[in-house]
Amino acid sequence: MIKPSLGIAAALALAVAGLSAGSASAATQPTPQTKMAWQAAIAQVPQPGQGCYQASYPTLAWHAVTCVAAPNVPFIPAPPSSSARHAGPDTVGDTHDYSAQVPGLISRATGTFTHVSPGITVDGAVLGSPTMVANGFSLQLNSQNITGSPACSGSSDPSGCIAWQQFLYAYDAGSALNGGNPSSSYIFMQYWLISYGYTCPIGWASDGEGDCYVNSKAAVVNAVTASELATLRFSGTAKSGGNDGVSLSIGSGQATMVTASDSRIDLAKHWNTTEWGLFGDGDGDEAYFGTNMSLEPQTALTASSGSKAPKCISAGTTGETNNLELTTTPKLGSQSSPTMATRQTDGTSGTPSCAVAG
């Protein structure tokens, strides 16, 4: 995570001070000098309300756009560690990952990628098809497994029910498999009630294994390519009594956001751990990087516990994977937010580790 310069910090302060939580207009705000500064500043502009929104450089304002239905694809939870679905124990995902944990509660998590290999490529097997599709991957910010959510009250065994929330970017797999080369994909939130029972709440779908899931509305975004990984910022937010949000901004100067009520599983009252990364495009699929590729997912957090460095937890909650292995992660310098990093590679690897800083 790059520390904001004084110019970026000033843009952030002015943007937040000049825009009320219920307004999507910021016509009088100063223009950030770079697209990187704009990415940091637009992420701090308050959510206008529930719905779907977009923003374009250099304007520090969200404007409403039409929401669409999210793809009906389950981004499955990982099983207990003892029953991981994939044979390769070092493959990232499906319980084998690092997550960032704070002693308080998380209100915002932002994922970025650093140390991205030049010429990086990612292909994916999507929707269970053996056909590999270029850039067929998901981006995921995932909460920890949550017990005690009110959403579990109707379960056949509420004490054994686990709530889980994902902030997702999903590739438009359906268009790709129909012979197209999609230029658009989606961002949205997916909610899970794990071990709820085979009769799901109204509006929720069953995965056929006793778990239930449902999506928020989605917003259409430009499909992310592997070459853009080093320029993107992907954020999830949660506010008790308010809205949760997922947002994606790209270095080209485009940002999109989707918001929905936090009351779906009451994430804001429980969220203390986050997994971030690039994985297969749902349903337990895998994303495949090219040979000798590496990158470093970094997670920056805003938490009630302040700027103290997070704890690095050797665990993950997504059931999707990529073909990289965890490797040695160099130490981080001081950071403006609690930050965790974990380097991944399919080249020469070292002893797996993660790095944290505050």
C-alpha cells in the first residue's frame, strides 16, 4: 500500500469534508493531480445510498447507474481444513492462504497487488467447462466465518450455522463460453449461511449440501485483464445500521460501487478477519497464471482498533483456488493503514510467510 502524499491526503480531506453522506455531487472539489491520487480520493467519498454507482477521473463524485442481477454462480466456501477439495496442498485457496485479523472490527478492507510479474497472464476454467478462458478469474475479499448472526435464527441448528460474506468481482463467464469475448463483468456481494439446513430462507438458494446463498444487486464493470492487476484497488466496507459496499477502481480512471444493507448478516458487528486475492471464477474453479509468474496481494484495513499492525492468520475461507504457491514475503515498511502482504509464485519458491505493518 503506498503512503498518500500530502497532495493526496489533502484531496482526501477535502473530498470527505465537502460531500455529505446523502449526496452524490462534488462539483466544487479540487481535482487530484494523478489517477493514483484520484483512486485513493474517490474511495473515501461517502456512499450516496443503496444502489449502483460509477465515477470517472478526475471527478470526485458518484453518479447512479442501473443495477443488474448478479450472475447465478456460487463462490463456494472452503471446507474444513481436513477435507480440502484439491490435492495440491500448496495451491493458494481452498483453506490454504493467509488472512489479516485485527483485535477490533473492520469497517473497510482494500485489496491491491504489488510486485506483479511483467507480462503476467491468467487463464481460468469457468462454469465447470474444460475450456480455458483468458482473464477468467474472480477477485475476492472474504470475511471470516461468523457465528451468532441473526440470519441464522431460522436454521434447523442455529448454533451450528455460520454466516459468511464475500465482496466479489466476477468474470462474465457465460458470454465467454458462448463464443464471445466479453468486455464487461460484474461486482457484487454474495452472502452465505453455511450448515443452515436444506430449507433455505425465502429468496436464498440452496447449494444442495445444506448451505444457502444469495447475492446483492450487481453493477457492470469493464472486464479486468491480468495486465491491469497492478493498477486496481478493490474495497469492501461495512457499517452497522447502514450499508455495506463493494467498489473497484482501475488505473485507467474508472470506479464502480455497489451498496446494500448491512442487515443481511450484520457483518459490521462481527468482521475482524479478511482474505484477499485472485481465484477461480466461482463454483470451486481454479485460476491459472502463466509460467514463472508471481504477485503480492496486499490488504489494507480500516479498523476500530486503530493503526496497529494486523495479525497474520494461516487460513482462508474461499473454496476457489489459483495455481500459485505461497512463498517468502519480504518485510513491509511503515504503512498508513494496518496492512498485510503475502507473496505468491509458480516459479522458485521459498518458505511460506506473510508480512504485516501498521
